[in-house]
Amino acid sequence: MPEKTAFNPPSVRRPFGNYNHGLMVPPGASLLVTSGQLGIGLDDTIPPDVTAQAELCFAAIGAILSDAGMSFADVIRISGFVTRREDFPAYMAVRDRYTLEPKPVSTLIIVSGFTRPEFLVEVEVTAAKVV
């Protein structure tokens, strides 16, 4: 079965970071969409910085992927939401440790806040596994 195919046309500025502009999955791939994951531990603790919160977000996503029989290699889209522009580099450093080839498509948006003011980042993914 064919693998995922990346699209980065020469007529479009190359991606700013470790992602692709487009990614196509072959017909018949299983699709998984996660809810947004927040930086909160099982014991309800919320770390004070975006790096630690992002680590918790990606750990939760990893657990969801694993339950679905998938891994970060199957992620085709990452959507990240942060509350401060200055947190972009810290968030992207964590995100980049989890992105595998081909790089997923990615969106990063500044939001005014989440359900609780302590939350600094939220991450959701879409994954597709060729069956």
C-alpha cells in the first residue's frame, strides 16, 4: 500500500519549521482525530511553564495514539494553541521532538485563553495509519 505523500510546491514559500504544507494519505487508511490535550497531569497538577505543559500534551497524545495502535509516525496534522507569542519557540521545540518523517502539516495559533487561566498550551492531532 502506498505511503503518505508530502506536498511542498516550489510556488509556495517553504515551511517555516518542521512540517509540510500538505500531506496525502492513501485510500483505506484508518483515521484518528484527538480532542485538544491540555498540560495537566493525572494528579491535576499544571506546570507553570509552556515547555512542561507541552510535554504533558504530547505525552497524552502519545497514549491516545498507542491505544489506537498508532504512533507519532502516523500523525498527519498537529494543531497547537498558545496564549503568548513568546511561547512559540518553547512549544515548537517540544513539538519537533515528536514529529517524524514525513513531517505532518502544522498550525500554531495564539488564543486569548483556555478554560482555566493556568493553561498555556493545547494540542490536538489527526493521525492516519495505512492498513
